[in-house]
Amino acid sequence: MIDLIIFLSLLALGYGAGNWAEKRHYRSIAERENATINLPTVTLKSVNIPEHKIRSARLVYGSAVISVDYFKRILASLRNVVGGKVKSYESLLDRARREALLRMKAMAGDATVIVNVRIETSAVGKQSRRKNIGCLEAMAYGTALTVEE
Amino acid sequence: MKFTARQPGINVNVSPTHPLKEFAILAGGLLAIAVGVYLALGLAVDLIVPRLSIDLEKKLAGALIGRLVETEEVDTTTRSLQALVGRLQDRCAKLPYNVTVHVTESDAVNAAALPGGHMVIFTGLLAEMTSENELAFVLAHELGHYANRDHLRSLGRSLVLMTASTLLLGADNSINSMIGHGMVLTELSFSRKQESRADEFALETLFCHYGQVAGATAFFKKIPEDGDPGRFGHYFASHPENRRRISHLKDLAQERGYPTGTLFPLPADLMVNTIPP
């Protein structure tokens, strides 16, 4: 009985706190994305800019680690039974990737464009099966070019 | 045409389904499947139990009852109860079981029919007894459970529930320990219908043995109005239930013309714990 109570409170806490954090995070992501909308980030390896016009080219990167909450984890484990889209993890990956991109843009500062952008994802803290911390890291990196006017 | 950067507007990477809705569908669906399996297995138990041979039941019970039988030292109380059960079985309650009586120290005013013909009587029940007829009725009630094989049904269902919860939640879950406790305390639950049939069997046995049915309802009236019903196990599920059983027994006795007569005193061996009324 006590197990069930603990389980249900963790579930409620996970849902409440996870939802609140996610909403807040998405608001902040949307704000910053709008603020940096004029810094293009492209996956092209190079852009057609004459070399003498490029003042600097440097590596920029950003990474974000997002943890799964208890509710999402249970939802995913239920989904594991029947299979299908693990919808509860989708928003985590989405947030991690966008946050990583935003941090990369912040590192780029007043660059004109970031080229050759790549995004990598990895699971963090998954050493043993039993003590699975369950968070994921997204890392975005690229080359920031500053072009003379 | 000039390019203006803007946000895509929709997020294609996140499904719009509300997480609570998804949770409800998944958890509800899995729960429904579990309940369906439990009901199906329960039905299977109901079908199999009447066909289970007594020999097989004894073998299966061996694993469950083994400990109880080993530690049992037969004292005078047990012997006296065994003799009474023997007398009842001899002429009236003919069963394919050799019922073995075990007396267990406990406050519970209860008795239980375990598989393999092992009847457990708690000392709390003996302390409440004031006449042999009353005791005989309770014993015959348990014999009635054997006659209808109710004890296997409830045990089978508990086992099914245990198996299902182990598969779903692992061996160490709360449902298991709940049932486990239930099995140790032998608080096996019977349905209303099963109790009714056992009552009828007990009434017939009482009439057959004594030629009258005095004391049949005496025990039922003993539950104190504000008593803890938990102590009384399956004899006193609840107050309205209790009254319903009394009136059912009275109706039945009247219908069949069973007379009431004088009560016999308890055998001396069983009076040890008795507080005189």
C-alpha cells in the first residue's frame, strides 16, 4: 500500500514539475529563437562569400542536458509494452536540440552566419541497467563566420 | 523578392497528444487486459476445481500446509474438536476428505477450510462458544465449504491474482504481500452464495446429528454491535449481512420443520478458555 502511495505521489510530482519546467523552457526557447532569428544557421559546408571578406571563422558549439521526469518515464515504459511512438520523450529531445542550437548561437555572438551545423545526441548516465539516471544531451556545433560589411 | 526569416509556427517534432490522455489510454488498456486475464483465469479455476481429484488436491496442499502439519502437537483441545468433527462426518456430513483439525492461537473469531482437508480453528472462536451445538454448527459450516469445494475456488483465485501481479509488477509487490498475509491468516474470502450454501449444509448436518437445530443461529448473534468485524472473519462480513444469514437460517428451519431443543454443554476439554456467561 505504501509503495502505491509513493508511486502515485512520484507520478503526480513528476507530471506537475515536469510540465511546469517544460512550459517555462519552451517559453524561453521561443523568446530566444525570435531574438536570434537573423543569425542564419545552415548545414551547408560553405557559403559563397569571397575569402578576403571573411574577418573570422571559428568553431562554436552549444550543448544541453535535459532529464526525463518520473511521469514521462512511466509513460514511456508503458509505451514499451505495446510499442509505437514514444511521444513522451519527443519533447525532451526537441528541447535539448533547440536549447543546444540557441547556446551555440549565443557563443557565436555577432557572427554573420554559422555554417556546417551538426547536431549530436547522446544518453547521459546510462552505465548500469538498474541505476538509469535517464537524461539526454544534445550538442550542436558549427563554424561561425563574421563577414565584413 | 526579399527573404524574411520567421519561425515555422508549428512544431513537427513533438506529437500534439496530451500526455495525460496517452497515459489514460495506455494504463487503462493494460489494466483492462490484466483484469480480463484475471477474470478468464478465475473462470478457468471455477471450471477446473470441481474436477480436481481429492488426491491431487492433497498433493498440491502438501506444499502449502506442510509447515502447519509438522509443527502441530496434538493436545486435548485439538483431539476433542477432532472427535466432534469425526462424529459429524461419521453419519451426517459424508465427505471424501479426512478432515484434520488444527488449533491455532489467535484472537480471530474464525475458522478456515484449507486445501487437503486441513481445518484451522482459532482459539478466539473457541472462547466464544457456549454450547456443543453452536460449535458443531460452525464446524459443519466449514465442512460445508469442503462439500462445495469453496476453499479451492478462493485459493485458486488468490493464486491467479498472485501470478498476474508477479508477472506485471515483479515478485516483491504490495498486492502479493497483501494476498500472502491473507493466506497466512487464512482469511480466505467467500462469496455470499458460497456462505449461504455452507450455512444450509451446516443446518442440515446439525439436524441430522442432533435431530434438532438449537444453537444454529446463536453464534451469529454474538457479534457485538460496535465490535471490530475484522476479528470475526468470514462469519461476520458485515451487520446487515449477518442479520440476513440469521433470518435465512430461521426461514429454512421453519420451512423444513426442523425443531429446536435443548443445547448440549461443551465438552470439558473445550471449556478451558471459556469465560462462563
